[in-house]
Amino acid sequence: MRSSQRLSVALACAEGDWPHDGWPAPDDPYVDRTVRVAPPYDALRRGGPDVVVLRCAEPAKSLPGLRGALGGRDVPVIVVSARTDTETVVEVFRSGAGYLAEGDYCTHMLSSAVMAATVGHTYLSPAACAALREGARRMPAGPREHDAIERLRALLSPRERQVMELLSTGLGAQEIGLRLRLSEKTVRNNLSNIYSKLDARGSTDAVLRWLGATPATPVLRT
């Protein structure tokens, strides 16, 4: 994230398909400007945005094309979609993208998600969080797998477990701090310790491990 400037955001969606014409507001604390990019998102090949918000009907089809247009550049992505089925949300989350379900977020949450993406946090709206937890619940966990998850969680202190519970519901460091009455710096220190203990690459990996839905294990499909 650029510390001295607000962020630029690419809105990747079909022409006329963006529902928030007044976003960002002039006084938005995080987002400075947006640019519309229509499929196949060729304009992204020229670089530019700090974050991409992809609004689409079928993330499983649209997200790979968007990644291809980014050409391997490490640009955070947030998906906005009406799909709230477990399989779709889990696959998007595993790819490292945030997920806001249609009708399940406001423009303030959108701005927070954009900001969170620039510091490595994968933001989920409440319905997306519920879908992720459902995916973990449906995992085929026998006694051995259950014991492994409990051993992993036992590595964390009581405070770190509180932080992980809130992180897995889609909250960022600032929001977790408010809930636990901790400074944001303290929360980030806790998160660094958590990532080290869980051998996680970041918040996405940590949440998957915490829920017992690591990328190496497929989610059951109905």
C-alpha cells in the first residue's frame, strides 16, 4: 500500500454492471479513484491499480481470466458476486481473493475490504464467512484429523485463539482490536505470532488451517 496516498481501484465488470456509482465518496479515507475495466480486462495488462474488485456472476470462470490479464502481478483481488454456495466461496478464498456477497455488504465495508487487501488480509462478508465455515464443517474429519486440528489450535495462546476466531469471521486487525479492546499494533503482533506457530503464509492460509480446511484437502461437493 502507498502510505502517502489513497488507493486506486480497478472495477472489473461488464459495462453498466457496477451498482455503486457514488463510490468512493469524496471523503472516503482509503480510496481515491476508480477505473472501469470490462472483460476480458485487457486494460489491466498495462498495470496501474492497487486493488481490483471483480464483480461477476460466475467467479470460477471469471477469476482465472482476470488473473491472466494481471500477468502474474501480485495485485489484491476482491470478488463481488451473488454466488454464496460453499464451493465457490471456498475456491475463491483459497485463491487469496476476498469475497463480498451481493446484498451482504455496504460501500463502507467495500472500502474496508479494499484497504484490508493491501495489507494482506482476505476480507469476507458475513454470508461468505458462513459459507467458508460450512465448507470446513463438511470436511471428512475422522478422529485422527480432529486430533490434528486440536493439536494445531493448542499451539496458540488463549488470546491468539480469540484473535483467530475473529479473523476467521472476516474481521481485519483494526476491527479485531476494537472487539478485544487491543491496539491494532498488538493485534498485528499477535497475528505475526499466529502465522509463525501455524506455519501459515498469511491470513488466508491461517484461517484455512484454523478451520481444518487447508488447501491440500478438497472440500466435499454435494
